Amino acid sequence: MNPVLSISRRTRSTPFTRRVTEAGVKGYTVYNRMLLPTVFEGFEEDYHHLKKHVQVWDVACERQVEIKGPDAFKLVQMLTPRNLAKMGEDQCYYIPVVDEKGGMLNDPVAVKHSYDRWWISIADSDLLYWIKGLALGRGLNVDIFEPDVSPLAIQGPKSDDLMARLFGEDIRDLRFFRHRKIDFNGTSFTVARSGYSVQGGFEIYVDGSEHGEPLWDALFEAGEDLNVRAGCPNLIERIEGGLLSYGNDMTIENTPYEAGLGKFCKGDAAKGCIGADVLQKELENGPKRQIRGIAISGSATPPCRNPWPIMSGDEKAGQVTSAAWSPDLNTNVAIGMIDKAHWKIGNKLTVQTPDGTRDCEVRKMPFI
Amino acid sequence: MNPVLSISRRTRSTPFTRRVTEAGVKGYTVYNRMLLPTVFEGFEEDYHHLKKHVQVWDVACERQVEIKGPDAFKLVQMLTPRNLAKMGEDQCYYIPVVDEKGGMLNDPVAVKHSYDRWWISIADSDLLYWIKGLALGRGLNVDIFEPDVSPLAIQGPKSDDLMARLFGEDIRDLRFFRHRKIDFNGTSFTVARSGYSVQGGFEIYVDGSEHGEPLWDALFEAGEDLNVRAGCPNLIERIEGGLLSYGNDMTIENTPYEAGLGKFCKGDAAKGCIGADVLQKELENGPKRQIRGIAISGSATPPCRNPWPIMSGDEKAGQVTSAAWSPDLNTNVAIGMIDKAHWKIGNKLTVQTPDGTRDCEVRKMPFI
């Protein structure tokens, strides 16, 4: 029923694509003009496995924008309302990036290597173009480019065990959103404790495409008895965990406050970034709508391909942008944006899905 | 064999997606984070039909970047080496857009509405971000946004007949890359004689998503006896016609000269645009490699998902980036970039395809 994906050079393959194919990938999406697997055995099978064992994910589509040079810090701080002043050289920060109207352009992770060298690990939009245009327009002294760096994620409760076997017991001490170097095959990679699941794990920033398959193979060899499998960001698990998807749950039409990211928009840094005036005004007045968890009644909904209207009687109250059946919670879990008058936790509303109107309830996120 | 495409809000549906689905679309690609059909009956069936009849194409993925305001002309001229000084308010120009290193960021069509209002009809990259970043950095007085405009292409030899039935005989007089207004259902759309095939036709810039299905339906009703069908850019026909695909045949790694677009990089305009120094140097020295047509021997090749090395003996001579079997030419036609030492028309080389090494020959483009 789903059309196939026509793959070309433009929908870029990754250093891991051959292994992903061998592992029996059944579905893809295109993310940053690159292949991102969406399903292997099945959404529910992948979900149960992720929560119990360990998976290796091809997330090469999390492309890096490298910013290098004397003005690098100044430029990165210009991009985001989050205060980067105290960030260490072993830290990663989740940063909303906004335009001059306060609209979100991306929600990347900034990886600080040093004051004058950063990676911006991007969600699905060409942030490279925004950063390059801005730097050129302002005449900043920086070099900006996409390096040959492809993240590979290790996710699931047995992630520490698998990583320790390959890289030594010390890796267990790596703290959340901190990074360090690991050695592999005569080279070294940055690794962070991070990833797009709430099951715990790591992201290895594989520097050099030629190392992709050897690293993949080493992980599978070391993890055979841990029941390691090829996986991918799982729709059900990420909604349960309240992990937002840029382009799905928020777009350039939304401010960080609407996306529930207000805590990253406070203080002096926020007053100097692009869009500061608009953000300051929204801080004072509060957003008109905001991201919420939503539980949808009934059996499994179809996939959410377009926003589904949320209604309060005959009045539009918001929209659902991501939805999936949660086996563990025994309900449909969803993410959406709800107008201020209706966003209170526990509110009962309805949602217009492609197969009919259903009851729904505003919930706290994460669900789990 | 091909994995299915997982569709979400992030891989945006278009105002025509429902009709495209009803018409039996079999394959999609994602282009500008939007669904672009790639095949209906089959690549060859679609190809023969396109060359004989008339097709309606959902090319909503050709998103518009609207630039509006007193500095609009200045900004657009800054983006491209092509001279826009004499461009009329009824003209479209194909413009290479380059960065400060002369690397191509996109190859859009600029649609001039007036001196202070332009649409940039983009190929596959977020040119919105580049233009916004640049304008903000330079402090230009312009508003830049993506309007709710979705191109619908009418392509094939019977395009004039179909368009004349709906919009009157005058439409036949519209010249290549000129645009005008047409009335439909109480509103009006910009229409241009243009499109991503060499069979002739039009692109209607549907302004307002709500008009998508009514226009689609009107075209199919009016064209029933013309054998009108749903179609899409056809891989075989576009290679035969020498139409380049940004992201496939050239990327940010290539200059316009390498892409064979040197004729758009001359004169005074080229001296003022971003990347001017690099382009001037390349004009003087000539590019080191350049786009060529390539005929590949043997039966139909597999699809080109990654560049295929072109060899001269043991020496790398270039790469193929698009390839397809041409029923009309009875050979595989391809597009690639070939190093200066080997790019002469008629040169015999070899190409490493996924199913083995084949003989190939450098050819003029377009093939037909």
C-alpha cells in the first residue's frame, strides 16, 4: 500500500547503508536528504526489542555543520537563545535555533570541541545554509562546512555492556550529554552519551566514511550474546518519551515557547541572539499554544501523515502531529499543539483522524 | 525489493497528493522535504506516454522562496552570477546560485513579478535559509518566506491543446520561460511555459492549496480524449534531454562551470555576486572537470544510487551520477562529470556499475 522510495544520489546513502540493507530494513524516510531507516521487523517488534536489549542505529542523517575559526563561539551564541557561556569542552547542548521572527529553524545538538571549533548536529533542515548565509552577511571569521562525519547510535538498556566490551569499562562513567574520544582501528571518534530514545545509550560520531562498516561489524560481533540488532528511531518509543521531531511536531511557524522549550530561552544570552525581541515578548505574554501529550482512545490509529484537527465541540483547539499505538500503555499516544484555552492536563477533547473522530485527553509528556 | 517510504508530516504531502494516490502512484522520492512522485505505470510506460500525449505532474516540491521589498532586486542579483538587469516582469530565468567559494547551492528558476517582488522556484535544498541568513546578515530591507504556492506541470506534445481548452487559445502564444496570469475558479494563477521535460509544456503556480484538487479535476475532465494521465519527471526523458538534477549531477562541491552553466556566469553581474572571485578565476583557468553525456553499453543498468567511477584504464576519469535505459536510443544514457583529460566527445572509457564494468563513450548533451 505504501509506495516504494526511489533512491538516488540525491537521497544520500550512508556509510552504513549496505549493512542496513543486509539487516533487512523494510522502510525508509529521507532526513537531511539522506536515508534514515524507519522499520526493520515491525514498529512493535522493534519497540519491544529496543526496550529490552541493545540496537545499532544508522543516524548518519544527523549531519554535522562544523564551525571553525576565531568567531565560532560568537556565531553559535548568535544562533540560539540558550546560554553557552559555561559550556565545557566535553559537553553537548540541545539548542533551539530561531530566525529573526522567533520561528524555529532547527533543534540541533551543539557539540563543543573548543572555543573556536563546534559541531552542530542537525535535525531535518539545511541549517548549513542559514549559518553560512548569516556568517557571510555579518563578515564573521569562520569556516563552515559539512565534514564527513556520520553518527552511529547504540541504544537500549544493554548499551553500556556492549560499549564497554569494545571500548573499555571506563565508558560506563560517561555522563549524559558529555562527550569524549574513543579509539578504534587506529583512529579515534567523538562519542557522547545521547540519542533519540529514552532507553539510554551513546552516539558515536564516525569520522571518515571508510570506518562505517568495520565499526558496525565490530559492534555486532561483540554483542552477539546481548541480542544486538539493527534498529532505528522508533515512532512509538519516541512519542512515549516525549522526544520532539522537527518538521513534524514543530516547524518554522512555531516559537521555542510553543514547542515547550522555554527553559532554553532565558537570561542574558537570550537577549543577544537572533529573534531576541520576539522571544522576549513571548516570555512576557506567554505562548498562545503549546506542545502537549495526547492520549487518543480506541484501537491503533493510522499513521499521522498530516496534522489532525483537535476539537473542543465545534471549535478548533489544536492539532495532532505524531501518533502511534503504545503496547505498554495500551492506548494511542500522540504529540500535538493545543491552544491555551484547552491545554490543561486532563482536558477531554476530540481529534479528527483519517478513520473518524475519536475522544482524546491532554496528557503530560513524557508519557513514560 | 525497494523499501517503502514512511510518510509523515515532515515529508510533506501536497495539494495534489490525494489525486496522485488515486492515480496509482507506485514510487516517491522526497524533494525539498515534500513528496515527489517518480513512477506511475512504469518508467518506460510513463516515458512513452509523455512523448506522445499530455501529463499532469505534481511538482509542488518546487517550493517558492518569495522575496519582497525595496532590496529584493539587489538581493536576487547578489545570489547569482547571471545578469538580471534586462529581465522583464513576465520572465523566468534559470539561475545558478553559488556560495562564497563558488560552490553551487541550488539551480532554481527566478520568476520576476516586479522589481521588488520575486519567486525563486527552488531545486532540492533549503535556499530559503541561505537567502534569509544573507539578508539578515547584510541588513537588507526585504521580507523572505515560503508562500502557499504549489506548481502543477502540464507536459507533453498535447500540452497546448489541453491548456487552450481550459484557459483559451491565447495561451498558445506564451513564449518559453515567459509567464502570465490565468483565471481559474474566481482566482488567478501565474503560469509559465516551462517544465522539467523537453516535450514542451507549462507550469501553473497554484496559489492556495484549496485550489489544487479543483484544478487537477478540471484538467482531467478537459483532457479525457487527449489521453491525459498523471505523470512525473521521468528519469529516462530528463537524461535524454540533458536536464540536470541538483544533488545528483552537481552539488555544493561543484562550480557552475563544472556543471556546464558557464554561459550564465559572464559579464558585470558575475563580478558583483557572491563567489565572484572564485568564478572569475575559474573563467580564466577553465574548470578541471565538467558535465557530459555518457552512453553506457550493454543491457539496462541498475539505478544509479551512488556515483559510479568512470575509468580510463586504471586511472579515475570521472563519475556517472544519473543513468537509465533509453528505449528510443537503444542504449543506456547517463550524465556524469569527467576530468579535462578525458572529456572530449567520442572518448571511449569504462564505468564501474554495481553489476560490473562496462564500456562507455562521452557524448554531447542533450542526447536528443
